[in-house]
Amino acid sequence: MGIFNMFKKKPIDEPRPPFYDIVCPYCFSKFAPYEVVFRAAHSREDDEDYALQEDEPLNRYRERFGLDSVYDMEAILRPTDIPEEHHIYSDQVLVGLNDRYGVVTRHRLCPRCHNELPVTSGKVPSNIISIIGASQVGKSVYMTSLIHTLQHSTADHFNAACMPLNAEISRKFRSMYEEPLFERGDLLASTQKERMQEPFIFQFVFKDETKPPLTLVFFDVAGEGMVDEDYLGLHGQHIKNSAGILFMVDPLQIRSIRDKIRIQMGDEPGEWVSQYDEPRDVVLTMFGDFIAYEDKGKTDIPTAIVLTKSDMLHSLKDEDGEYIKSNSNVFNNMVHRKAMDLTEFENIDGEIRRFIEKVDRPFKGTMDVYFSDTAYFAVSALGSNPVNQKMQSVVSPIRVDEPFIWLMYKLKYIEGRDEA
């Protein structure tokens, strides 16, 4: 047990398995560690098996995201083509091959899309977290605010570091998301349905080396796709193989409070969208795609229902708390350190459950029917409502990491404590 007592001891009768199934953080296929393929560490012109060549599965994957094709790649090596005595194992997981020329490769690839796998794949559980929600709920903004917060404060509170999987992801995240929002105050454009977005993969790595890293995969599906069955059928695989779900709900999606907020805010400028998808429609589409095929027609994937843009709820607060109380915890940032503060969590979960039940009972009922493990949160990725796609004040996130911390708690990465 580490200094912060973050891992619950496993019961003695629960031995660690020899290896874990791998979920590819790029295409979300699930497979056993012995099914991986490798990329050769060298090429040869005098052997066509080792000549530079096009990698068709990798290019099919890249085409899906509008990325350029790559040519002249080193050959794909399959473990079945190489004698067992030349296989290299670590903790009973196949991690390398010694090829016919005596050259060792440790470049393990997904057998479906041929992207390189994280070094810990197969040795630790593949815990993937998905962000989902209908169009216009602000998933890209939330992802940016969350990763920024994890990197700059949350990781330190849990004696960890949050790092991008590679330099390309680091560069893209900073230039396309973090710098525009946090340095220039520019709102991010919505993800377009016809343009799939490559996953952003980060690892939450604990400084105590006995604790396995948590791989964060933020696969920002375009919101319109979440109510399009064909689209979700093609690209919803990541949800099915996720260890946790962040389900984003915009208060402006809920018709009963959209009009009330509009009336309360009067002529105050802000971002309004004419067309919103109802939250329940997203759930029903997910049900048709994969939940219906789960045992008992439910999913037990821990799901955090995240009410976004909580700063807009200021216009609904009053002393009676018809919708939300004036002194609600929703408006105050909360910092969890070393463990999940269960008292604080239960307060916010109860308050937002009651709020959602009051303003959108059909959605709350649908969640209760199809999801067996849920918690409710309210976050503001920005701290205030932008005007004309531009922040009017410094970005000040409120409680953005709380749903993620709850998922860490549910996945037994950290402990919970009653602080009251």
C-alpha cells in the first residue's frame, strides 16, 4: 500500500490473472495479448517478407480520421510465423519477437488497426473512459478543461502525473485545444459528424510504481452521431469496451428549463443554439446499439451523468430551491485530495439527481432502466458563458475533475473517505 493508501487490498482469494485482455485505445477492438502483431525493427531489400511496404489496416484507420496515408512501413511480423523459442515474454505477456535475422522488435501493434499499443497493455487492465453526449453539449470544451485540470492540479493531488501517450498527441492537444481555450479564450468549434476525430490518449501514471497506470482515451464522437444509429453502429465500439462513461447533458437540452433560463437571462448575451437533441434520444440510440444485448438489458459500466454549463444555473437559483438553492454546492469548486470525499460526492449526487428528476423525468427514468451504476454531477468547464465564441473572463473550471475522480474510485484506483 502506498503512502496515500489509494488502493484497496484485494481479497486473498482473488489472484491476479496471468494477463489481461487488451482494448486497443485507437480502434477499441478487444483481444488477448497473444493475438498482437509486431512491426519489424528493420527492413531488407533482399527479402520481400522484410521489405518496406504499405500497411493497409493502418491506412484504413488513418483514412477514417482524415489523416494522410503512410507508405514504406516496416513489415508486419506475426508471432505464429516465428518459432516459440524466439518469443519474448514479460509477466507472461508476449512483448517482443526475435526475427529470423536476430533483430529484436518490441513494437507491439493492434491486430486490427496496426497502431502501436501502450507498453503496459496486457499487464494491467485496459481501462478506457469515453465522453458521450448529444450535439452542442460541449464535449470538446469539457475534454480540454478536464485534461488541463488533471495535468495542472488533480494528478498532483493523487501523487500521479497525467501525460499524453506520445509527442503527436501532446502537440495536437496543445495547439488545437488547450492554447486556443486557456491562452486566447476562444471557444472550440463543434466536432463535425463527417469528420471523425482521432482519440486523444493520456495516461494517469502513479508515482508509486506498484500501481498500474490508468489509460484515458477521450474519443470525442460528434454529437449528431449519438442519435444516428448507422453512425453509432460504425463508431460506437468504444462505448461498449469502455471501463467508464462520462455522459454529458447540457441544461439547455432540457426544454422545461431552457425557456426558464432564457426568460431569466433576458437580453443578456450568450451562446444559444436553436436545435438540441433530447438527452433521452441519445440513451435510446445507445440502447439499440449495444445495451439491449447486455445481460438483463442493462449495462453495468460505471456512468457519470455530467450536467455541463452549471454556471448557467445561477439564473434558476432561489432560497426555496424550487430548482436549485442559492447556497448550492454546485457553484463552488471542490478539490478532492488523496481520496474521494464521499460526503461531498453524496451531496452533489443527491442534489443533481433531484434536479434532473424534476426537470426531465423521462431521461432520469431511462437512465435508471438501462444503467445499473450511475452518479450525477454538475460542472462548468469555463466558469462563465462565452459571448460570440469568446470568453469574457479568464477560464475558471468548476468541479470538472469530480466525475473522473468518481470513476477512479469505482475502478478501485483510489479510496473514498467520509470527511464529515
